[in-house]
Amino acid sequence: MKKSKPGIQEAYYAPGSTIRDFFRSLFIGHGGSTQDGVHVRDAIDVKRTMTLVGICLLPAILFGIYNTGLQAQLALTNGAHAAADWHNALFTLLLGPLQADAGTLALFAYGLGYFLPVYVTALLTTLLWEVIFAKVRQQELHEGFFVTALLFSLCMPANIALWLVAVGVSFGVVVAKELFGGMGYNFLNPALAGLAFIYLAYPSEVTTSAQLVAVDGYSGATTLAQVAANKWQFTDGALSAFADPRWWQAFVGTEVGAMGETSALAILLGGALLLLTRLADWRIVAGVMLGMMVTSLLFNYLGSSKNAWAMMPWSWHLVTGGFALGMMFMATDPVTTAYTRPGKLLFGILVGVMTVIIRVANVKMPEGIMLAILFANLWAPLLDSVVARVNIRRRKKRHDLQ
């Protein structure tokens, strides 16, 4: 048997070169040229795709950091106490105590002190697992880990314990991704899988209001929690919400919530860029909105005096919880969604329908978009199979008629 010469790919994936080649590729393009016959070149690759997704997430990240500081400031003015942890101690050492009249930069710095440790923990944990599996498989280190860490961090409350961040993201990367072959082979969104794991295993560490605001002694509640407790009254009609100042506050995002989920405005701005660059398919986004609107209108028509979620208009579903983030950045994950065009639309509709059903049927789990996307991930191959079978039968019937 003729022994092949070591090629460019073999040298590039050689053991011991994973980290070096990854950082080198950030600044220097690979010098190899294609030696075969017909081929296609495209400027887009995994590294550039993930970089663009990170840029699209910037509005949500920046506003989330600012809002973390803002909510802490508002809580302090309402009688809460400064957090007795190292985040606040470090901020006080560098800039002094957080004041009631603190400016935008001070609030941003305060929020950064909480977001940055969470993101760095998630990033380093994800990188560690990616390097381990890349070494074992002798494969290239893909850049998807940095977006996974970003999405996971944006779903975290400000006071989350860092060890819990490491546990959650480890579960998502290892169990939902690497055990199935790594990037491109996972059938579940790793960020959502990790979030679901700690949400179900450690609910008191993730969902309580004490974890959402970076202060001590805070007793407020999110819009989701108030609706679940039947303490939130909605104006009649979905469009009437646009005249409600509370809706605009929720749309802008100056309210309590996870660090990167509160601002539907910032998320939709970044999502619009994601759609313009065609990194996300508009059919999925349209399907999620259509499924959510139709299902919420159905529950509004049926009505329920004992369940405020059943009376929530679609306009409020859009701006509460992580719906906007899930619709724009998680449901549109190209790996875990359907691949056919009709399948993408059906996938989005399933996510929207399941989100509202989970919110209405289980008031103890109002963040329905997370489980809805994971549920739809499981159905995505079946949706593609159905679409393929329908196309085969239609073409066969057309061929028989000819």
C-alpha cells in the first residue's frame, strides 16, 4: 500500500498544536492551497461566523451590564443593603461605594464586576473541555465555545455562584455536545442544556429574586414571577399594551431579570443584524412569533380567571423572560434546528406554541422558551424527515402523471 505524504491538514491537526494554531488563526490566515480539482472557496468559516454572532450579541451584553448596575442602584434606594461579597468589595476599593446618584459609567462598572467573572468562568470551563476533546480526537479547536459561553452567561442571574456556572456549562458542553461528536454533531443547544440542568438541579440558586439583583435584602420580583402569582393585571387587547408604560419598560429592559435577557430592544437590534447577515434563518424567527401569537390568542379567547398566563397578550410574551433571546439567538442555532426550509418554519412554530403552553400549564416554570427549544431540538430530525417524504411523494406523483 502506498503511504501518503503528510498533508497540510495532518500537520495542522497534529497533537500539541491545538491551542497554538487556534490563536494563530485569529490573526493569520492559513497558508495552505487546494491541490484537488474543482472546489469552492468562501470567505465565511466557523471563526468568522462565531465572531459575527458575538458582534450581534453586543447590544444585549452592553445593556445587560448597565442594567445590572442600575437594578442594584434602584434596590439600594428602596432600602436594600450593599452586597457583602467580593464583587462589591472590589468595586468599593476601586471606585468607592455605589451611590444613589451614580452615573452611567459607574453603573456599567458595577455591572461589569458581576458579568465578567461569570463569563470568564464559563469561557475557561468551556475552553478546557474543548481542548481536552480536541486533543483526544486530534481535531481542530473550533471557535463555537466562546459563543456558547456568552449565551450561557447572558442567561445567568447576577449573584450566581461561579462553581454553579462551571457545573452548568460543563454539563452542556460535555453531555449535550462533545459526547455526540463535538461541533456540528450535537442535537441539543449546549448553552440551553446546561441552563436546563442547573435550573432543574439547583432551582433556588437560579430563580429566586435574591439571585437576580446584585444587593442584599432585596425582596422584589420579576414580571414573570408576578404573573405566575396572579399579581399582574393586563390591559385588554394585545395592541393596548403599547400604551402601557410598563410594557415599554419591559421592552427597553430596565427591570429585574437575568443579566442579558431583559432588553427585548437590544436583543432584537442584534437579531436584526443576525438576519441581515443570513446567519439566522428568518423562517425560524417568523415561525416562533407565529406560533406564540396564535397560541396566546387562543388562550386569551378561552380565558381563565385563575391563571394570569392564559390572559397574557402576545405582546407581553415577547418582552417577558428570555423569549426574545431564545427566539433570535438560540432557536436559530443552525446545528440543532431543522435543515429543510419548511422544516425550519415548522420548527419555529413548534417553539412558539410550546413556549406559551409551558408558561400557561406550569406556573412554577414560567421561563418556557428554554424547554420549548430543547423539545423542538428533539423533533427537528423528524420534521426534516416528514418534509423529505412529502417532497418525494409529490415528485413521484408528478413524474407518474407525465
